[in-house]
Amino acid sequence: MGFANETIQFQSNPSTHAVLSFECRMYAPTYSREAVYLVRIFVGILRDHSLGLAAIRQFLRSRSHREACMTPRRISYDARLAIEPFRGMGKYLRTLIAHRKEALMGFCATGESSESLSLIAEGARFYPAWEQYSLPKQVARFGSDVFIAPYNTAPLRLRSGVRLVLIVHDLIFLEPAPLSPSLYQNIGRVYRRLVVPRAIHKAKIILTVSEYTKSQIVKRFNLSPDRIRVIPCSLGPEWFDNGDSDIQKDNAILMVSGEAPSKNLRRGIEAFTRLAKFRQDSQLGLHVVGVKPHFHNSFKRLAEKLGVASRVEFYGYLSDQALRDLYRKAKLLFMPSLLEGFGIPALEAMAMRVPLVLSRAGSLPEVGGDAAVYFDPYSSEEMAQMMNRILDDDLTARELSDHGERRVQSFAETAVRPMIDEFWDMIDRDVLR
């Protein structure tokens, strides 16, 4: 990250004794020096012609020149959930800033660091205190003109003139729900309820990940749809290399879930129990990925109570490669969520040619489309029926896999990249006004 100072001399025919000079202070990653070099060439060609001099003067008066030569804007972001190992919201931010990260300032708490991002670390780690107290001071100290808040919440007291870009992934925290087994999640839920409505009204630009979430924001906060831009989650090229397509499947169902009540994992385990009894298949297993190890015992006790403890296997955080291996071997992906703002596991499963059995709640039908069968997330019986249908019908399972393989192409990073580029163009145009 740095500034490039260019001093460029424009000199006409010596007989005119006219000298034009200006100094452009350019933020190198944002406004490339190529524009400067093009002007130099242009002048070199036309320097002996009075028309060339007039053209240069016209250029210097133009908006293009003013944009190139004005004081550059500084754009910063909250990097904390994008520090390795990162999950869905961190992945989304990294995709968004991938082609700009060298030009941006990333902030995190004292003691935190990233293997691949250059960050400025300051402040206590407790997130609400850091976001509302330490982060505004960092934004002010480093002169940010635009701040990107990537994880639903945002600092509410940014200095005057800072444009807030807010990324809202979902509004699940505003829905009635039982307490989470995680105290941290419960505190976070209260915090988001207090902060997000205020942040939404303060934001200059709002990004979200699905049309469903956009509609919820518009409805709840009475906003114009024009204030909200949708850029969906996406998958990198590594997800589209399926390797051996004839890999031996495990006799297992995959859930990529979590301990939050909205993931509906308890009812999902109950549905699996119904399915196992109905099929009388003592070998059928359930692989559950994404629950933090601290909470495994709580769900294991439920599986033990239901008589399926030996069939349910829990995994904590997995690398993308290990997760892809589980997808390849799974007979189907099962997502019983009560609500989703997007549903990245559905994308991952489609890329791995795994049939989808999804809740019809939230954004999942928007993501899964014709690559899934759907169920009521409050009915463990209907969940079991839909899973049994796919396990019993190889033709339907294959058709869903084919549909998914085609559908997921529209969520590849290369397909989503033009939307991201358009977003950055909009940011550049806005800060240059």
C-alpha cells in the first residue's frame, strides 16, 4: 500500500514557449499509472501541434483528469472474521476484496494477524467493544473515507464524512428463536438486534447475498430496493475439480451445520432417527460438520437418547479439501435450517454433484432451484420422507446432481466477478463526487 507521486511536464513547440505542468497524486493500486503514461504518449505525438496543446488543455479541464489527479480516497474494512481459519462471512469478504486488497486497509484487534492480509491491529478482542470503541478510532486515525462493515454489524459512531458500506448476510437474529447453547452467540444476537437496524439506516450502500435477504431488509426497514445491491456467495475454481467421478460413496448423509438454533440440528437428528428406523438400515450414517467441538457432547447426548449415537459422527472445522472429500462420498446433503440468508453448503454440494434435500425456508429455494427436493423444516417426518425418496430413487438422485452441476456454474467466482467489479466501480464513482 502506498502513494505514487508523478510530476509530468507537458511542453509545446518551443516557439509557443508554452509549458503545462501538473502534479498528480495517485493512489497506486486504485488509479494505475497507465493513465499517466498514456497522456505522456499522447503529448509526445502532438507536442508540435497547436491542436495538440488545445486537446491537452481540454483534457486537463475534464472530469477524467480531475478524477485521476484528485486526492485519492482511502477505503478500509473490518478483517477480523476473514483471518484464518475463516468461514462463510470471511470467505465472502475475501472474494469481494480479492482484486483490491493491496489498496485497502484492514483492521483487526491487538494480537491478531493473517497469513495473507496486511492488517493494522489495535484494541481489545471482545468484538462489540472493539467494533464500537477501537474501530472508529482506527478509521479516523488512518483517514478512511469509506469503511466496509462485512458481518451485519458496524461501528455506529464513525467520524463525519466516512461512507459506510454495510454487508448484511441475513436477519436471522431478528426472528424469535430459542437460546443457543453458546453464551457468545446469545450475546451476539442481542448485540446485532441493537446495532444492525441503526447501521442499516446509516449505511450509504448495503450489500447482501440473496434476493430473499434483500426483500427482508426492504420490508423490515422500509427501504428503497435501489439502496441494496445483491452479490451472491460464490465458489472458487478448486470446487469445480471433481477428480475421480467414480469414487465409492459412503452409506452416509452429510449435514454442514452448526450449533445455532436456526440450523435446526436437533430436529435434523430426530429426522435421521426416523429415516434409519424406517429403512431398517443399521449401516446408514449421518456426518455432521461445522459444530464447534465444545458443543459436540450436547448433540451426542441427544443422539444417544434417540438410539443412533453410533451412527452420528461429528466433525469440527475442516479444511476445504477435507470437506470436499466428505461431499464426494455423501449420498445427499441434508439442510434442515429454519432460516438461511444464503446457504453456501448447497453450492458446495452442487459443485460436488451431490443431491440436495433442503428446507424450503429462507433463501434455500433461491439457491437450490431445481437441484433439490424441499421439506417443511418443522416436520421431522417430512424430512425423513424426502431423504428416503432420494436414497430409494437413483434416477431422481442423478437428475438432481445433473441440475446442480449446471446450476452452480452461475455461482462460480468467474460468473460473480462482473457484479463485484460493478460494485467497486460504483464505490469509485461515489467517492470521487
